[in-house]
Amino acid sequence: MKILVVCQYFYPEQFRVNDVCFELATMGHEVTVLTGLPNYPSGVVSSEYRWGRRRCETVNGVRIVRAPLIGRGRGALRLAINYVTFALSSTIRSAFLERDFDVILVYQLSPITMAFPALFLRTLTAKPVVLYCQDLWPESVVAGGIARESMVYRLVLGMSRWIYSRADRIAISSRMFDEYFRGIIGYDGDITYLPVYADDALGDVPTKADDSGTTDVLFAGNIGELQSVETIVMAAHELKERNDIRWHIVGDGSARQRCESLAKGMGLDTVIFHGHHHASDMPAFYSMADALLVTLKADDMLSYTLPFKVQSYMATGKPIIGAINGETRMVIEEAQCGLCCNAEDHAGLAAIVKEFADNRRRYLDCGANARAYYNAHFRKTDFMERLVRLLAETQEGVR
């Protein structure tokens, strides 16, 4: 197949869509990606992509076409400008693409507006659009501080309904998204559950080398408003006297500075911020951990989401400790691979980390259970086969 992928983020930015596209190319498909200028997570467009440079390039067999945008910077206003400039410029750029593709795949993270060029091309070419939803809109703006009673929310809700309704097929990364699409969005078309995979190589993560009696717990990923990393810092403060428990936070994002300041203000020597690291560095971090942390804000709609880190965590074969609700908690409990408390409950998180640290032998099976659940539900080969089948079926359905 000739596949056009539309996503605001792509290589060298570190998102799962990179590997999906590279793998499709390896499988023999012709893949073109319409994307923006790299600026995540720093918020600044990389220097080698400024002033019209590297607007078209080929990486690992994937042709990349870049539309200009203004870097996301810091703050809500700058982020909104980033979203709008990509939506406009990519839609204009799409008009000049070759139109010999068979199907369009929108790899939809935030924002939903990244789907505009795909729908524009659908109108021009009658080629089908598969929208792979991994971030619910408008619920992401609610979790970011916009009230559901506001005019902004109502406008984004209307826009989201319009976009979703025009996709030929929708794929979802979390089972609970189906409930949202049917009930809130009012979507009555085909929905396919397609959970994200992790790197199978993470199964080769070695066990912790340092067995000095210290319990190391690790959070890895974006440190944004939605991830509620403050809950981890405050839980560490609850256990401030426990020098045998160390809290590692690997990643970057809009809330990192605030979380670091919070930890510093509390005098928490046991909380270590390691900063942003390339995906290739992560096995070393996972190997030093006894358990892996996942947190999200306490929001009913946000709880529908299954953060990508959960699949990666499970692939490592490590126990998972979560302050989280909804889909993620359901998966952890189904897999019997860790401990959970309610989202944003720092005292509850402190209690279950203490329980884990004091009784680690009791939870030895959790890591094996996590890997077994990953093998059953989140393997890369299964994902790729299902994605290709979905794209082919959608293509055939509109002929």
C-alpha cells in the first residue's frame, strides 16, 4: 500500500509513530509522513530545520514532508499558537502533495487539529481516512485547565465531533475510549481497539544490579500538567525519613521545573530528577528500578486513557505502582502486576510504595505477570499486523 501518515510530531522527536512508520516501510509499504518542524519537548524548533531547511527528507525508507510551525515554547498561549500554525500550514502543504496514496492514517496525539490536512485531502481525493486516537479531545483541554462550562470547551467539542465524524474508521488505544466516542462524541461508525506496543527489546532489561536493600522506584516520560508528577514528589515527602527509598524521575515537560522546585523546597534528597534521555538510554534506567511509577491527574475523562508508558513498563517485566484511575488501573489489576491507589492521592501512593518496599518478596511475581500480560496484549508484531489489516480493509471498503 501507499500510505500517507499525518502527525504533528515525527522523527527526530521521540514518539511511537516513528517506529510504526519505519516498520511499515520495512514491511514493503510506501510511507509518506506529513509532519511539523521538530520542537518537542524543548519548545524550540531545532536549528537545522529553520529557514526552509530539511523540508523534505527520507529517513529509514520513509519520506518526510515538513510543514512550518511556531515552536510550542512555554505556556498555554504559545502552545495554542503552535497547534494553530501547524493545522494551517500543513493543510496548505497537503494541497501540493502527490495524490497517489491509497489510504491516509492520522496518528492523532494532541491536538485534534492535526487531522485537518487529512480531511482536506479526503475531500480532494476521496481517499479514506483512518484516525488512530491516542488523546481524547476535547478532554485533553479540560485536563489542561479549561472548564467544561466554558465557551472554549464547547467550541473544541463541536470541532472534535466534526473531525471524528468525518473519519472513515477510528482506532483507539484504550478500551474506555469506545464509551467516550459513543456517549459524548456521538460517533456511530466503526471503532477498532488497537493498543500501543512497546519495544520488545525491553524484555531484555537486566535485573537490578545493586541489591543493597535500597528500593528504587522510577517514573519515566513526559512531565506535564496531566501526569501529576507532583503526586510523586508529595508522596516522597510523606516518606522523607525513609532514606532506603529513592524516587527517580526521568523525562522533561512543562511541569518539570515546578516539580523540581517543589522537591527542592521540601528538602527531598531522595528524589532525583535525571532530565530528558533518549529512548536508547531507557533500558539502563529501567534496570536500576525495583518498581515503575505511573500517575495521572484525577479527571473522569482523562482516566479513559492508557498512557503509553504502561506498555513499556510491562515489557520490562517490572512491578508497576500507580496513583491512577480508570483504564490503567483496570489493566494493572487484570494483569496482577502491581499496586494502585487513587489518582492524585499522594498519601495513598506513599502507603503502597512503603508496602512494596517493606515486602518486596511478596511482589516478586508482579514483574513476570507484567511481561506475560504484555506478551498477550501489547506485542509489536500483533500490532503491526492488525494495523495493516485495518488500513487495507478501509481502503477496500471505499473502492
